[in-house]
Amino acid sequence: MQFFNKIGGWIAPPPAKSDDGRDQWPSRTAFLLAAMGGCAGQGNLLRYPSVVYNNYGLQWFVPYLLAVFLIAIPALILEVSIGQAYRGGTVIAYNNVNRRLKGVGLGPVIVSFIVVQYFTVNLAWIMNYFRWSFTSPLPWENRLDDFYWNDILQVGDISEGSLSADGKSVLSFTSYPNISVVGETLGWSIFIWFLIWISIFRGVGMTGRVVYFTMGLPVVTTIIFVGRCLSLDNASEGVRLLWATWRSDQLATGTVWQTAVGQVFFSTGIGFGYFTSYASYNQKHSNAVMDAILICGSNVLFENFAAFAVFGVVGFLRKWPEDGVRLGAFVVGFLTLPEAVLQMPGKNFWAILLFFTLVVLGFSSAFVMLDVVVTLICDSGLVKLSRPWVVTILTVLSFLMCIPYTTQFGYYLLDGIDRWINNIALIFVVWTEVVSATTVYRWNDVVDQTGLPAFSLYNFGFFGAQLFGIVIGHSINNPGIGAGAAIGFYVVFSLVATLIARTPDELAPSFWNSNALLSRFWFLAYYSGNQLRRDLNVIVGVGQNWKIPPFLPFLLRYISGPILAIIFSFAYPEFHTLRYDPMMIAGFILAHITMLAIILGYAIPKYYDALVPVERRGEGTEPTIAMQTKGEMLGRPVAEVIGAERGENSSNEVVGK
């Protein structure tokens, strides 16, 4: 028995403990691989080439790269830093920022819980391909589309709905008469949920071992497939479709911007909560900023490299996009990668390897999403059950909730839920993260220095400008005038707030302290975000660690926030054209339930206290003094605080490596 215990302990070891008693990753590499595994998945090999196919052309990279550098990387630095510094999942972390932000922390948990349910069904479809890969000849040869739609998805007939000619009313709703469960899809879903359960029931000790396999194999096989696909006849034309085609007119539409941001969030995992949860199991003084950039950078490189495989096959098949025809979020990958293996010697072997790789990639993303929910429940103390029991109950519940996706209308349901969770809920989640953390963190300091009327008026101008500009822009169909109206609205209220504000007692940084008006404006506009950066840096920026840069709070609040608000607004006109489809309506409603949960957390925070353990509910409410860091450096001499912010260890080693 002792021998079997040793074997079990080696296969599924209990996690190590950090100094504060929290579970800890076996190594920094394990954390990075787990986080990268959450990024690298179906979002890279299947979803990314599919959405790029729908928006083909070099112009795609304008919104895509802007989303990466202006939103994804800054938001990822924020998510990793607060998780690591505040030692908890998203709800605990945002409760430390401000007690009214528990709803902001709950938002990513809800998104992850919704997405993981249909994500696993997509994996079940891949497992179905995997099973057929052992058959010779491969059954999709010369019938790619037919095999996908009829053998794998087994979609039922639908009766398409329609709008009136002027688009103002619904003439008929789409109906889905075939509602039977597809037995094989259901069976493979059970298998996938079992694998997820095995991977996370013991915590980061087991997960830290699984990720070495789930990240190592896909990298090798992706390189092989890209090489083979690029060697196919006419593959260069498929690559040119993306890299040598320019359609500037597409940049004037909201769709490409909305899709690019949604894809960046889906593939990097921004707004899903698992970076904050996983970072909370890091050593407290790990290099959070470097980790965030490595995670996001590796994801961008991987998905764009992997796209060469799909577009090589697109060129080989001469399967060119058609104007006005939009394929589902995962369709193009399913219709091209199986063709790639048909062109290889030993096609069965390569088919087996391809779909095994896709399962491994998708599986690594799936279990991190469920782990977000597990972390919330285990940290909160909501239940007295051990982690294995929590994981078991959640796994069974999630499986039952995924059954509708395994039906003959499951594909359409998946498409509807996926579209609006990404285009509405996910974007709203990230918007609330970046603007709330930089607006209400230590807001009492701002009120003490400038007065409540000035603080309220300034923020009314900031948030009101986004709403006002969007309404004007959409109403007259002129984005330029809308942007001008928003800027004017913000400038007017900022000036008034600055004029009525008290002159701060504390000194603002250098230039901003040159006169009273600039000092007031700095406290109103930049204090919260800058102070969050300073407080986090004395924890995650010590020693040789990369520091959170001074421009990051400005980027989060004044660049990322408004961009996300604008992109968020594009979803409503799009839904207006699709409101005859019940699946789209279902996704639209589910996205707004997520939004409501976030908003209620701000309005009635005490009802969310149950999500935070009793002993930690007071965190974030400690008395503070303007311009002084809190936490580990509270009450320290100014010289030590400045040294800690610069990465120097204090003489008493309050902050150290």
C-alpha cells in the first residue's frame, strides 16, 4: 500500500505551500506553461484562422495588433499583478482594489464557466475526428464539408427566419425542429470532462505536471503541419490572401474591430480570470510584468505561425472567402486541417497526431477555465468540502449544462453563445477591469485632497463622455463627430471639476505640482491608477523584476477603456440584424446576465461578501495617507518606500526576492 501511495503521490502530488500557507506552483516554468496553455488552444489553431478567414487581408492586423498592445498586454499585467500581490482569485483580488469591485471579479468567473461548457463539446467533435483517424481510407476524403456537417456535427434541418425589408420588424423566427442528442458527441464529452477532473482535482501540484505535456507536444506537431501545408500546390495563394491583400474599406466597419478584440481576448484569455487565479499560486515576489509579456507574446506568435497551416490549405483547395458569407468561429479550421493530412504520406498517422494535438491544446484551455470557478469556491469558504469534492461536483454540473450543445442544434447554439459572450460579456468584463481599478482604487485619498464634488463631477465627465460620444456617433452614423463630442464633453467636465476642486495638501509629481490647477487635475485624473501601480510595485517589482511602468495606468484608463467602450457599442447594431434567431437571442441574454452580475456587485457589494472568506473581507479598507504606499511598506521611512518602488530591498528585508 505504501508503494502505491508513493506512486500516487508522484503522479498527483499535493502542491507545495508558500510562506502564507497558499498552494504554490512547483516552479515558475510550471506557472508560465499553465498560463500559456490557457492561451494556446482551439482559439489558436481553429478559431483564429476562422475569424481571420472571415476578415481576410493585411488590414486585419491593424485592429489585431492595436488590441494586443493597447489592451491585452496592459490588462494582462494588471490581472497577473493583482492575483500575485493579493493572493487570491479574481473576486478576492478586486475586493482588495475596492470592496465594490467584487462584481468585477465575479464577471470573469461567469464567463469562464459559460465558455468551458461549449468548449468541451468542441473537443468532443475533435475526438470524433480522432476516432475516425484510425479508419483507412480516411472517411472525409473527397467529402470534407459533408463529413463535418453530417457525420461529426449531425446538424438537423432549420427553418431560417427573416426580417422585414426595412429591418424594423421580425417576419419569422428561425426554428430548429431537430433536437435529438447526438450520442457520440455526448459520449466524448463525458470523456473530456473526466480528463479535466483528473487534471485539476489535486490543485497546482498535479496541474504543474500536466502542462509540460499539454504544451510540449503541440509546439512540435504545429511546426510539422505548417511545413507540410506550405509545401502544397497553390499554398502561396492562400498565404497571400492574408499577408498580401489590403482592404482598407474594412477598417471603416465595426465588425473587423469587434472581431479582432474578441479574438485577442478569447485566445489570450484576458477577462477569463485564470491569469489572476493562477498568479495567486506564484511566489509573492515573482516577476509578474515579465511573465505577462511572455504569456501574451508567445500566444501572438503561436497563433499567427499556426495560421500558415490553414491558409496553405485554403490556397490548395482554392476555398476563397465569399463576400457576405460568414463561417462559424471554428469552421474553417475543421474544413482545412483534415485536408492537410490527406496530402501526407502515412495519412492515418498524421490524422491521429493532428487531432490528438488539437485535443491536448483545447484540453489545456478547458481545465484552466474550470479552475477559475474552483479557485473562487475554495478560496471563499462557501462550502466546507475539500478541493477534490468541489472539483467533482463542478465537473458533473458542467457536464449536465453542456448537454444542449451535444444536440442536433448544438452547433447553432454554440455559435450564438460564443458570439455574444465574446462581443458583449467579455469586452464588458475587461472594460470594467481596466477602468474601475484605475478609478476607485484609494478614491478616499482623492476625495480628501480635492473634495467629493470635484471627484464625482470629473468621473461623471469621464464615463459620461464615452456614453455621449457613442450615442451621438451611432445616431448620426458619423464616428468622427461622435469622438469629437465625447472629447468635448470630457474636457468641459474636467475643467469644471478642476476649478471647483480644493488645492491638494500633498505634492503631486514634479511637473504637475507647478501650479494649483495642474495639481488638482493630476489627483482627479491619475492618482488612483498611479497609486495602484506604486503599491503593486513594492510587491511584484522588487529586486531585478520588471516594474509596472508609469504609463500603464494612463494606458488602461484613457486608451484601453474608451476603445473597449466603442467596440462594445458595435454589438448592438449587429444583434439588431440577427434578432430573428433564438440562438442569437439566447447568447445575447446570457451576456447581459453576466453584465448585470457585475453591476449589482458595485451597487450592493455586501451581498457578494459570501464570495470572500470572513477573515479577508476587510482587506482593501485599511486607512491610507495620500501619496504614501500601503501594505508591506506602510509606515516605513520615505527613503525605504522609494527604494522599494525602484526594486531595492529594504534593510529589514520587508520586500525581497
